[in-house]
Amino acid sequence: MGIQEKHTSAAARRPPTTGIATLVFVTLTAVALGGCGTTKTPEDTQPTAAAAPPVTEQDSPSLIAEGQKIFRFDTFGDEQVWTDTLRLHEVVEKNVDPTTALKVGLKVDADVLPPGILEKVDLKSPATTVALLKMNAVVGIQATVDSNNHITRLGVTCALCHSTVDNSVMPGIGHRKDGWPNRDLNVGAIIALSPALSADKKAVYQSWGPGKYDPRYNQDGKNTPLVLPPAYGLAQVTNETYTAEGPISYWNA
């Protein structure tokens, strides 16, 4: 009786081998069938390429082209200073030849020039400067030239101080580099050519040297020229001067 009880107890504790085998078979079959239903090709297992970022208004080619046009050619009406007050249009027409213009850091856009023109013109003649202005080849300067080749209006754009060229033709003449500071530009020497300025003021302007400009001199009378900054890398910057002392209108001459 005791032996029978031990045998029965052991049998009760032994796992049913048939049931386990059946369970394993069913499980493996389910996995196999499930795998057949979701088999992926090698292409399906490749990582999905990141979606292209949406094109924003700031990325619009037409908007970029419009911004470039404004940067290069819009004077914002400053002819009233350069023409009406400083009378620099008179000086440029009579006294500034291309060689002199290049010496004070002005740049010429080679992409505007007709092929071979530099070999045919007199670079020591102010008339050549007028011709270059008429074809809009001088970077950062806008001039209105009448039918008699007289400059009637002259103004400057952002590109005057914040553009240069790659010197691919010769020093000072090449392809435009928008946004690069023109550290060759002697703004003070150019302003000092004005017949409307006193000798004292001319001395101040001539003291600045190449690559510098004082945006505050006409407001506070203090001679503190600053290095011309680049115009690139400012996508997230609000309209403030790089001196951090007022809005961009503070630059008005």
C-alpha cells in the first residue's frame, strides 16, 4: 500500500510529456505561420530615408533673389546724402579714374563687363569710371548717368562695405562675394573728397584708414571708427547694429 501510494504520487508529479510536446508543436507552428505572413524583403529591412525638410518661405528662390537684388542695388534713398549734401557725383565724374577707384578699395563686378573691355579703355580716365557706373559694374555704387554721360545722381548700397570680389581678373576686379566685408575700402578717404566738407572734418575722415567706418560720427561727433563687419551669418539676428547700441536706423549717415 505504501509502495503504491509512492508510485501514484510520483506519477502525479511527473509532467505529461504528450501535452508538452503538443504545446511546443503548436507554438512553433504558430510562429512559423506568423513568420510566413510577415516575411520582409531585403528592401523592407533597409533604414527609411529621412524625409526632406519642408521648403519654407525663407528658402524660396524668388525671395532669395529679391533679397540679393536689394542688397546689391537698393540705395534706400541715400542719394540725398551722397549727391545733394556731399556732391560726390561731381567729384567722381571729374576726378576719379578707375585706377584711383581701385586704390581706395572700390570693386568692379567682372560678370558685368563686356569681354576684352579692360584692354580697350583708359583706366586713367574718369570717363571710364562713368562708363563703368553706367553699366552698373562698380560694386555698391548706383549712379544715374544722362545721355551726355554726366552723373546726375549717386548713391551707395549695402554691398559697398559688405561685399568684395575674388580678384579673378586683377586686384579689385572679379566675381562678386556677397556678404564679405570689404576691408580694402577706404570709406573715409572717399567721403573726404567731398567739396562740401570743412578741412577739419576731412581730416577726421582721412584718419579712419581702409576697412573702417564710424556709423556714429554724424550723431555724436566722436571719432571712433570700427572695423567693417561681414553681412553673412546673420539669419537669426534682429535688426541691430553690431555695436549693440541702437536699431539699424542708427547707421543712417
